[in-house]
Amino acid sequence: MTTVALAVTDGMLHFELSLAYEVFAAAPDAVPGPWYDLAVCGPGAVRAGRFRLEPDAGLDRLPYADTVIVPGWADVDADPPAELVDAVRAAHEAGARVASLCTGVFVLAAAGLLDGLRATTHWAHTRVLADRYPRVTVDPDVLYVDNGSVLTSAGKAAAMDLCLHLVRLDHGASVANAVARRLVVPPHRDGGQAQFVTTPVPAPDRHPLADLFPWVRERLDQPLTVEDLARRARMSSRHLGRHFKSVTGTTPLQWLLTQRIRYAQELLEATDDSVDTIAAATGMGTATTLRRHFNRTVGVPPDAYRRTFRLRTRPGPGGDPLDAPRAKRLRSRDG
């Protein structure tokens, strides 16, 4: 079982703290195996905003965790407590994956974990971070940055994106989507998406691309172009690009590629289809093209991804996989 430690001290922001707790404390019904063993770790009773918190263990527990999460830090003008910085550094040296949410990045930077790496935080504090820690490459325009063993996120909703990204790495896309459904949040926003989006989570009936998105997702097996999307949306390609940037923070082609990759993940987890078949179903054309884009986006080849996450499928009644109904729907959609 993967252990997750939330590192807390006085001055933490309660929103990011509670958000991480919601994601890692309770498993969704779709999880086929063990969930996370979550512990809140601090030097004693601490205050997070208006709330008083009683930790489960001390900060000396951090080096024994597989993942350490540092929530937002309220006063970015003040140095974070030395005992917290030392404990986070010790956890990383012991092999823990360390992630910061929002301004928790200042703790990671103080610990020296971000020297020579890209990092992000809430856009309002990126200049302060860059000025104070010149050895850190601060990117103010992304939702989160994954450096492998060290991850950082932008503010508020982007912290949820990073938490779901961690779940996706550990349990696969299907489980991460189940967590997102339980929390009623978008299942995936790519880390490279812009922080400041006019309508980051648009209401279905209040933006000009509302009808286009489901239309595209039902036709991922087809060789769609920007012109095809523009024609369906009844606007020029340039106008479409402006709306995509406003609504999603990315371009039409990048959004389309992301949908194809996420659909490929679902098929790899839920079906026995060959990589060639999945390449055709996702509009990638050939297995070579799918492998290239999948490896670049997900970080592992499709076959390795399947071996990792198909092993987590829990048999249901009669020996059928728990996600068999989902797999049947996916195959039905492909015809």
C-alpha cells in the first residue's frame, strides 16, 4: 500500500490541505485494490486558517512515506519553519516523491529540491519565487510541473489537477476518472495548460464549444482536422482557435491529441484489443504513431502501461473484470 503524508504546520492554507485529504483519504468504489495509507504529519496541533488540526504523527514520519504532499503556505514573505524544511528534505533524500500544492512550493525551494528544475505556483507569486530562488526555473503559465520525484502545482483548482495526476500515475486513468467523478471535477487537465483561462470549467450551456466537445469525442477514430472542427462549430479556424484558448487554455490540435491519448489509456486498461486496434480506434492510424505520442505524453509505452494497470483489475461476479461494462461500451463505440 502506498503511504501518503500531508506535511502541515501553522500557516498552511486549509483549501489545498482539505483538497488533498479528499483525494487520498477515501477510495472510490471503482478501485480494485488497496488505496493510499494517508497520515497528516505535523509538529503538534496546528492552525490552518480558522481551523485547528490534530496531526496523526510528527514530521519525523515524513521520511517513511512514499509520497509527501506540502499544501499551500499562507505567508510567502516569511521563511517556512526550519523543522518542516528539514523534514521535507529528509523525506526526499529517503526516496519519497514530494509534491507541493500552490505556495507549498516555497517549502520545496527552501529545501533545495527545486534547484535546476522547472517549477510553478500560483501566478500571483511566481515573481516572488523566481526572485528569491534564482536557481529554480519558474514557469508561470502551467497548471503543474512533474519532474519525476518532485512535483509542483499552481493555485487552488490546479492543486486538484496535480492530485489527480498522482492518482493517474499510481492507479491508471480509469481510477483517476472515478475519483474525479466522485468529487465532481474535470477528470483531466494537462499540466501544460495555461493557469489563467477565461472559463476553466465551463458550464455546458454557456460556451460556444459545448456542442463540439462531445461530437469530437464520439469521432476520435476519424482523421479530424482543425478545419473539420471549425466547420462543425460554424466558425473560422482562427475564431475556433481563440475560443479553444479561452475555454481550454490550449490549441484545438493539442486538445484533440490529449483526448486521443486518454481514450487510448481507457482502452488499454479495459480491453484486450491490440495496440494496432487501439491506434485505429483513437485516430492515431498506426501503432508506431500511437506509441510515439503515448510515450511522449504518458512517459511509458502502451504495452508497459497496460501491464501496469490491467494487473489492478479486480474480478467481479463470475470472474468478469469489474470494469467489463465500461469495456463493452468502449468496444460498442468503436463499432
